[in-house]
Amino acid sequence: GLSGLRKLVIRDNQADWFDENEKIKIATDRFEKAFGSEDIIGVLVRADDVFSPDVLRMIDAMGREMLQEIPFAKKVNSLTTLSLVTGSEDEIQIVKPFEDGIPDSTTEEGRRRLAEIKRFMLSRQSIVNKLISADATETWIILQLYNYGDEKKNTDTARYYEVGDAAHKLLDDPKWQSDRWELLQAGGPYTECEERDVVNSEVTRNLLEGFAVMLVCLIVFVRSLRGLIVPMFTTV
């Protein structure tokens, strides 16, 4: 039995639960062909006013670093990268409110421009209470991801954790912390890596504690060297 363990292959893949003819598998494949990966890395930003210049600069900087540092990064959706469609009877326009940068709040013109952008974005039903809350106290930074690759080669699980580990390294950096805002990280790869780290730590601790309790019980109740060594060897 021990000699055959080297041939054991373990796969932890959600796709293995469904065969190629399942509707959910067909739908997922169609989605990923059109849009890439269904996974995202998200950061919920909470502040008194997310249109504050300091908050906007943080959102912009974080979005840029997410694109650079996280593998398989495709596109960032946030207040500072958003493109909105406006139209009239004669034409349709695509407007990027922060295309020219974040206005300087130290000038009257900058404050006026920032107020106009805020009013415009809060008037768009397509993003209010979706990307940004109606009271402008919450907004999302959403990183879309490319597909991880061929699942049949069992590479997607490793890449999933590669994305999650990179997201943890970036988003958990103390430089993003401030009393002017609160950040809540989310997304499958991020939370799975967090769960993995916690579970590994807890399992190791619980197993060691359980092993120690077992030894104490054997010593107290069995009082035999053989009765101690055999269960200990078997457990290991």
C-alpha cells in the first residue's frame, strides 16, 4: 500500500463535480469564452465621502497596482476608471469622468469640477447601489481576471492560489490603511487563500494538541511501553 502512494493523484477542482453535458458546465464554459474567468478580486471602500480627493487617489493607485501585481489581471472597474454612456436625440457619447485625472480640491475650479462629477455619477442608475452607494459612502474596486488555462492539466487550482496569494500580499499591505477609509477585501481567490491559511494553522494546532492528550491518556490508563509505542506509531 505504501509503495503505491507515489502514484496517487489528488485533484481539488470544482469542474470535476460536473461532466461535459451538465447545463451548469456548458453555461460556465460559454461565459468564460466570452468574458474570461468568472473570478474577481474585490475591495469594498467605505468612507464619509468616496468622492473625497484622498479616497479617489487611493482607489486609483490601488487599481493600478492590482493590474500590475496580481497575475491574470484583466481590467479594473472603479470610480476612477469608469466609462459611462450618455445620449440625446442626436448622439451617443462615452464619458470618462476622471479621464483628465482627479481634480485639485485646493482650487475653486477643482472643487466645482469634483462636485459636478459626483452629481453626474450619482445620477446614473446603472451604477448607483451597484458600483457605488446612493449616499456616496461605499464603492467597489473590482479586478476582473483572465481565464487560468486548461483545467484538464490541473493547473487552474495552482493558479487560483497564485492569484489569491498575490492579492493578499498587495491588499494586506499596511500602506493602504487610513482613518479616512475602511477597506473590506473579497473575491474567490482572496477568501480561499485566507481560509486555507486559517485551516492549515488550526488543523496543525489541533492535531498536535490531540496527539499530546492521547499520549497522556495512554500513560495514565495503559501504563505499558508497548501500549504507548504501538498507538503512537500507528497515529503518526
